[in-house]
Amino acid sequence: MVKTFPFATESTRERVQQFIETGSQFRLGGLPTEAPHPASSELAELAHHDLPRAIELFKDIEQSALELVLTQLDAAHELTATLRRVLQDGHRVFLCGCGATGRLALVLESIWREQSLPGKRDDVVAFTAGGDFALVRSLGIFEDRPELGAKHLLDLGFTEGDLLIAITEGGETSFVLGALEKATQKSREKAWLLFCNPIDVLVRTTDRSKVAIENPRVRPLALETGPMILAGSTRLQASSVLMAFVGGCLRELVTGEKVEWIFSQLLDRVSQIDLEPCARLIELEAQAHLDSTFTLHRSRTASIGVLTDTTERAPTFSLAPFENSRDSQSVLSRTYLEVPGTFDSLSAWTQILGRTPRPFHPPRTVHSPAIDMDALLGFDFSSGAEERRAARGALTELSIDIEFEADVLFFHYRSNSSREGSFDYTVPTGTDLLVRQSILKYLLNLQSTLTMGRVGRYQGNLMTFVRPANNKLIDRALRTLRALAARRSGSESHAQIAAWIAQQAPDEQLLAALFTAMDQIQPDEPAVIAALNLLLANAE
């Protein structure tokens, strides 16, 4: 059966050839964290038709993954001892991540700053690909550049006695591994590399991971979470486990409580959460999306965790990212964040981070969108955000207030049109900051994932709406494209074409369709589905 695809332009063919030549080190389908979880194959359908069961499924998988930290107590004691020695010697600890792990690193830094002694607050420094700008806008173009990770580390003043903890869910992110290599050259301290895939699988998959893991100046640690609830969405269990592990080790230095007690406290608190009210929250958020209305999240005490989850929705589900006030033409996002009690953008950012923002300055040779301080402050989360958005036509239909109060996490939902009007949801958390932030992440991940399932932003447990912003995501989109084709039904000829796409079509032709679709669709449309439709319509 011969297929021709006349839609591919010369520019598209060049992009295809470039990926074929350079993308071999980003073919990650054999990694467990990229695989679909066998228990969640009907997650989208459950989110539609049996929300309580979907919530229970999410809970079971997430809690099972979190229990991994209790199997790594020897490693936790080792890391805690290293952290204590480095800090007592007057040096600093750097946390490096990318995407979801970069944002979790920033959350951990904020926790450290909130409870450590004033003179110790700057002893832990977190950074991610794209700098603090990446907390609010995903920057996939930086993730494939190891030299930018190295530069960012040095820009922050990393010195001979400092310690780097490199955190990458898959274990293969180039930016993080670039920072890791530079740290091994610069410091006498052995750097740590944390990831969520088996070491033997990882070293067989990518050369860069093999080099890093086998470096005698690196202490590798695999926290093997297995497949994600939503295939490849490592913002879920992988990030939760990494955040709990590193956070627990840092927390022992602040509170004096043993790390095993911190882990146990976290697991106990998570297991006791009453998740039944989450169904109402998910239904309200889903309806707001289906009605194409606007939502506003408000938070002062939990703002960095809220911002993390709402930011990650854009690339995962092809939603419009937060608009920047410096760009009057930017598409309005379906949700936004307001930090009550802050009077301008800088004070809002300082409240979120617990410090003054730190933009990253890429070399002039890197073709990057503006990510400097002016661009960062264009995301104005200060008081009055609701009114400023309304002036641009984004009238708030659903308001969601999220705050830590005493020893609870408090949600207040208010709908302007729902007959219910408003309701509250209170979750006991205790006072430990790591436990609080972990519970917040758990609940927001659950709500956003199942909300997106109800509005059709993934199929089964496949990320059909993922935005292919870097080589890893292009490879993931390619695999998802084949998986979707395998599930297609229809006429005999239609089924034959779909089967050919799933099993026999050369990568070059599928990539051509994917890149063509990416150029044609709107920001909130699914590239993978558009590519599949393009292939089906043009096959001869």
C-alpha cells in the first residue's frame, strides 16, 4: 500500500530530517516514565462517567508511588548527612530541574526560605531552564541545551565547596545534565543525580544519561515510580516522589525531625484526605472550560504551588498560557492567579517566591523569547488582577481561593452562575511546610488532571493534547500518534490506513504530518489529533 503526503513543504522536510539526525538520543519510548500506566487506560472515560472511581484510581496510584520514599531511607540519610556537612562548612546547596522538576525545585527553595533562620535563607538556591520565568511559562527550547544548564549554574555563583542536586524525572534532560557535568568539574563535592527510571534501562537508552550516571563524581539515585497515571506526564507521581525525597532531607536540617518521620507523616496525612468533595470542584472547573468562561485562582500563602499546577496545564493540555500584560495581543488564558495584598507585580512575585525574582540571561546566540525581568514582571499577579482581566474581556465566572490557615488547607469556590453559589473544602495538613505543599500538589494535580479528562483534553491515558515543544515531546507525540491510530475504527479502507499508520508508516512521514499540523493549528488545539486527521485525509 503506497501513501503520499503532498502537504509537506520543503521547510517541513528539513525539520523532519533534522529530528531524524539528532533525535535518536530522544527516543524514550522504552523508559517506564514514558509508558502508559496499565491501571489507568480508561482514565478519561472514568473522568466523564464515573468521577468517584477516577478519583479513587488517581489516589491509589499516587499514594503507591509516594511509598517509595520509605524504601530509600539509607539514601535519604546519606543525602541528609551531606547536606548538613556542606551547609555547616559555609557552602550552598543548588537544586536544578527542568519543567516540572524545575518548578518543584523552586517550591523546595521557598519552603527552605520560609522556615530556616534568617542568615541561612540564601543557603539553598533553586533554578530551572529559563529561570524564574519558567515558573509561569513553559520553555521547552531550553531543555535540549546542556550548555545553558552549565551557564545558569555558574551565573548563580556555584563554587568549589557547593553541592548540586540535579533532579530530572526521566534522567535524561540535557539542561540538567549540562549543569551536573559543570558541577562535577567545579566543586570537590560529589553531585547528586535523582531520577525515576531504572539505571540499567536509562544507560541503554541515552548516551548522555550513561555518561552522567557512570561519572565517578556523581551519586546517582533511581526512585523508580514506573509509568505515570497520564502517560508521560511526569508532573504527577514522578515529581511528587522527587519533591518528597529531597524535601524530606532538607526538612530534617530545619526541624530536627528524622527524615523517616517526615516521610511517614506525609504518607499518613495523604492517606487520610477525604477526596469526596473533589468531585464537585472538578465538575465546576470542567463546566467553566466547557462554557469557555474564565476562572481566577487567588492565593497568598499557597501561591507558588497554585502557580505550578496552573502553569503546567498549558503545555500538557494545549491550553493558552498565562497572558503577559506587556503583550496586548496575547491570547487570554482560561485561568489566572491573583496574590491578595500585593500592590504591584514585583511584590506579587516576591510573595510567590519568598525572594526577589531571578531572571536567566541566555547568550545572544540563543534565539529565545524575552525572559528578562521586564518580561517576567509582565505577568502581573498583584491585587486587582480580576479587574485588569475584565477590562480585556475576561470576566471571571469561577473564583477559587486557596490558602493555608492554621493547620489546614482551605479551598473556597465561588461560581457566579451556579445555583450552588459557593462552597468550602477544608483539608487537614498539620503545620509542616513540606507536608502542606505536597498535599496541595496532590490535590491540584488530581483536580486539574480529571478536569481535563472531563473536557476531552486526553484520550484514555494518552496525552493527545501535549504541545511538542522539544525533542522529547516530539518523540512522545510520535508514539501517541501511532497509539491513536491503532485505536481508530471506521470503514474497512479507513481501518487499513489507520493500521498502516500505527504499525508500518515510516517515522519521516508521521513527523511531516506532525510538524505540518503544528504550523496550522491554534495554540489550544491538539497537534497529535490534527496530524492523524491529516494523514487519514491525504493517504492514497
